Amino acid sequence: MREENWGTYITITNRDGGKKKLAIPHALTAADKVADIAARLASLGVGIVPSRQARQLLVQFLTLEVPERITAVAQIGWHCSRGSWLFVLPDETIVPHGFDGPQPVLQTASLHVQHGLDVSGTVEQWRNQVAAPMAGNSNVHLCVGTAFAGPLLKWASEPPGMFHLWGTSKIAKSLSGAIGQSIWGRPKVPGEPDAFGASWTATTVGLERYAVLRSDVGGYFDEIGEGAPKVIRPAVYVLANGSSKLRGTPDIDLRPMESFRILGISTGEPTIEAYLSSGGEKVPAGLKVRLLDVPAEVQAESAFETCSADGIEELGKAFYPLTLRLHGAAGRAWLQHLVDLGSDEITARLRRHRDEWLALLAVAAVRKTATAQVRSILNRFALIAAALRMAIEANLLPWSVDETDCGIAACMARWLTSRNGRLDVTGEMLGATEQIRTILAASFHGRFIHQRLIDGKLDYADPADANKRDTLGYVKAGRILVDPTGWRSVLCAGYDPEKTARHLKNEGLLIADEGKLTHQEKVKRGGDVVKARFYVLDPKILDDAAGTGPKETSA
């Protein structure tokens, strides 16, 4: 055991011969939680006598000194023992063939035995009945590849992150996700207990606890539209950054921070940007990189290349029961394959397969003109493609490398299309430009003073504008003049105002004096015409903002 958090590790055989393993912290016995322990053991089929004496005997049994020692770890995932990398699961520790050193086991502060990593059926059954018929479907490739990539994240030198499959209801987004989940456990389906996936309806703390139980494996998060935007926004950062929030205890101490590595799939009808914006939450570029919006629809009303909208319902009726019956075996076989390969070989194969996918003509052409931010996203897609290649090598998938390479490239292409094909612009600048468009469209008539030349003199287009307050600037001679204060605090709120101005200048949407980002203009203030400096925008910036533009202005 470790220097702290001692406990007893027991194997339970119930009355039907079924076996469960459970780590019981000694802290629970010392804290007079024997009734909780007895209740949990009874639920697992252990005959418990409900008497004070029997509970005292239970405490004696659980604290009995035994010579054998094992190492307790607080979370699942990769752990090193005597120079070998092992993989700890809640109910099993997977070790390389021939390993005879100490085997760490999972011990948490609770007695939960439901962990969503159940096994039912064989690898061969899953390959033939679930995976084989799904060949050629890019969303399935993405979900399955993300599941296989989870244990590779430690060796990939890649930050955690997730893909968000979005699209209209009933196009089989969740079915793609269920097939991916079936690699590790029972998919999240209404009414099914102990599922692998989670719901976005959880609290931030709940999502953190889920992440700890999915570290180095991966996660699945269903129906983003059912969650609370104020919970999802910080949760995405927590999941992608790989550590829980810093919290205090009732006695003014700090709780230990927990870390995890998560690659995951999210599904929902809206994009992450649209959903959080609808809830009044800002969506910075960093969040959109961590949870990447990938359109799920590949043909009209279908997320499957091999099944049209007319066949989606029957496809679900066939494959949901299959994934509920066949799941978990492929994930265990994958972990055994990886621990047998060892860290050096995993790293070498991963590097080779990622480089080969990035060198594909379609991918290389995208990468050539991409920004550093976009290249980091391409690297995440490359990790998924590499995981699929390695799983094919391990004989866990019946697909060809060409199929999976093309499938992940197709997902990349849909993501690229969703950002209007812009590779030379970071997500931050795209977000800043869209924010400016949205604010201008909403404020164009209410918060701008419209002026025009009348008989050669500058005057108000509407006399009522002379009394406007809380304005952002002026509209004059077909240009939008934004006051520097409004530019910084309103239009560019949450973004770098100078960086945004430089970007718009390069795009030909901002008119500026030589060597500056602003332009001097004459405007009428009260009864006087004065000169002042403004951020001057070409009205073409409004082209994508519902057709709203300065139609009433004239030179």
C-alpha cells in the first residue's frame, strides 16, 4: 500500500458464483461507516447478519493484518511498476505478459462498484457484428478512433480535447457515439444502468468525478442541449486542462487536486458556440479548440454515408441492441496489446502513423497554409487516425487503413467547411470578427449617430440623433466610425483590440492612416463639426450579418 490511504482489498464471491473486487479504505471503518460497508457488501450478494456483534466482527475481518501488500492508486490509467507500464482499471490491472512485479489496484474514498467499464461478448463478436457493417462511415470512424486514442494520449505529446458531433435530431449522431462507447463498456442508452457515457446535465463536480474514472480511457458526453451553459463552459476547460478545480475543505484546508487525461466525444443538436451563446455565455477561441465542432450530417438527414435518412430508424433498432449485448472486450484487448508493446514502441508507432496521415495529399494541402492553432487541431485528427491504424494492426478492427484515413480526413473537411474554409486565420480572429458583425447588426440603428452631407455641410441624417446617448460611434459617407472606447470595451470585449484591428486592416475591412490603426474623420457633435480619430470600418463587414447595412447613408 502507499504511505497513506491504507485499506483492504477483497474479492467477493456471491451466492451465484459471480465475483467482484472491492477496495475498502480503512478510513471508512475508523469513521464508523461500518453500516455503509455492510450495505454495499449485501448489495453484492454477501450474506450479512444485521447485528452489532456481526458488524464488529466485520471490522475485525477488514482490518486483519495480512502479509501481502499491493499498491493503491487513486485513479485508473497508466501506472509504472518496476520499470514496466501497467494499466489500472476499477476491476482489473492489465500487465505485460510475463510480468511478476507488484500490481497496483484502484482505491477511492467511496465503495462504488459501478464504473461503466463492463465486458459482454468477445472481441470477435464485436468485430464481426458491430464494427464490420459500419465500414465507410466517417462519424463512426471518429468515435471509434477517439475511443482507441484515449490510452495513447499519454504518449502522444498532445493536449486533451474533445470532438462535438452536432446536427439536427434523428440523424444517428448518438448511434455513432454508442458504437464508439461499446469499445469500453455499455453505451449510454435511456434506461440502461452502469453506462460508459455521461450526460451534459451533470454538475461541474460530477463531470470532474466522471473524468477521474475515465482518465487514459476517454469520455462520452451526450446531448449538450440538455446541459446548463453556465456549467458546460467551465467544465470544458476543466476536462481539457486535465485537473479538477482548487477547492477548500470545511476546516479551511485545501482538497488535493486530481488530474486526468481525457479525449472525448460530445453530441448535440447545436454547435457548442451557438448553445453557449444562447445562454449568454461568451465563447472564446480557446474553448472552441478544446471542444471542436464537427458537423455530423454527411447526407440529407443522415450521419452515415452508407445509410440514407429512410433507413436510420431501422439501423438504430438493429445496432443499439447489439452494442448493449457486445461491448467492452475490444477495449480490454487493446490495453493488453499496448502494455505488451511498451512505452517506447507505442511512441514510435504513434509517431510514424501520425506523420503518414499528415502527409496525405488532402491533409498536407490544408496544413501548408494553416495557422499554428489550426495545425494543433489537425494534430488531434492525426492522433485519431493513428489510433485507428494501430487498432487495425492489432486485429481489433475489420476496416482498412485507406477507409479510416479517408474517414478522419472527411471529418476534418467538414470541420474546415464549418469555419468557412479559413486556414490562415485563427479561431480567435474569426470569433472576434463574428462578434463585431453581430454587435454592429444589433446596434446599427440604435447606438450609432447617422450623419450625411446636406448642401455641402455635415448634418444629422435624423435630427433626433443629436440627442442620442450611450453611442458607439457614427455612420457617415458609407463608413462605420467606431469610437476607440467602444471599440475596446464593447466590440472587442474578450479579444485583443489591436490584434483584431490589424486583422481587419489586412482583410481590407478597416480603413486606417499610414502606420496607424485609426483614421481621422470629421463628425458633428452638438452644433460643432470636430475632428477625431476612429476605428473606421468598411460596411462590407456586415455582409454576413443578416443583410443589415448603412443603406440610408450617402456621400
